Amino acid sequence: MPATTTSATADPAPRRPFLYGYRAMTLISASLVGLLAWGAAACQSMEGGPVRSAAEYAERAAETRRAGDQTLNGLAPAPVQKGTAEKQASTSCVDDFGFDDAGVTRDEAAYEWRLDFASGADYRSAVDHLRATWTDRGLKVTDVAAQQPTGHSGAGLPGITTTDEHGVELSLVPDYYSGEPVVRADGGCVRHEYDPAYEEEGGY
């Protein structure tokens, strides 16, 4: 009886799902877009953020000052003396690498109010009251440990800080150098177009 032979039949190649190549290209394209967006954001961050208009900076400065005034006026017990708002500058809010074009400048939207309390006990009570006020607003309060500054007024007193609903950093602390209690409001460093018409509003 003649031997019978069976030929092995190769398994058919698996079928790729419909639009396999299209999906792969879509994923690659999406990844490239995401990478480019990340690179643009990182570049903008290195440059110091987007360039705002002079009006936008003036509004940010005014918003920051209002937040500081609200903090100051809500202190209880109230300080016996309240200083006027002093515009603050920061050595980090500068164009070190020459990113800014002509007509673009940088300013720190930050203010400080110097205070004088009747006693250290009054200051501590004001800190406790302000902590409760901020907590009731749903803000996260961070304690600042007592320092030993070179001055005497407020020396060794603790403080507190928070960030409000608009991203303004607020604090009631003794000044590191003088020891005097101060309220600070910092709206951050802003790159913006320069316009002399907004000098008074923006404080630059």
C-alpha cells in the first residue's frame, strides 16, 4: 500500500486590524504634538512666562494690593500703627538672559505694610485670628517658625503664610532683618509691555 504523505500547511499571517497604520500614525503625531507643546511651555517658562499687556500687569498689581489691604484691615487686634503699602522688588525678577524684546519689562507685583502692635501678645493674637480667617475661607495656612532677627521689635515672633484664591501669596510675619511685623502680598513676577500711562497704577 503506497505511503501517503501530508504536506504541512503554513498558518496564514495574522490580519492586522483595520486602520492599523492610520492609528499608529495618529499616535505618533499626537506624541509629537505633545512633545512640541511641552517644549514650547518649557521654553516660555525659561523666558519668564508670557508677555502680558501693561493693563494686565496694572490689574495684577491692583489685585495684589487689594489682597494685602484686606489682610491688613482684617487684623484683630488691630496694630496701633499701619504703614502705607511699599512696592517691593526682587532680584530674581530680571531678564538675566536677554529674552525680553524692546518695550518689554518685568516687575514684581508685591507690596509690604509695616506694622506696630501694642505688645507681642497682641501680635500673636492677630496671627491666631488671621489663621482662623484664612482657614474659614478654605485656604491652606503654613506656619513660619519664629526667627531671631537682628532687630528687637517683633524679635522671635512666629508668622503665617497662605496663597489666596487668585494666586497671591499673603503673609503676616516679622521682617527677617528688622524684626518688625509686616504684612506682605506677592502676586509674582510679571513680564509685560511697558506703557508710561500705567506707571501709577502698576507701580513701575
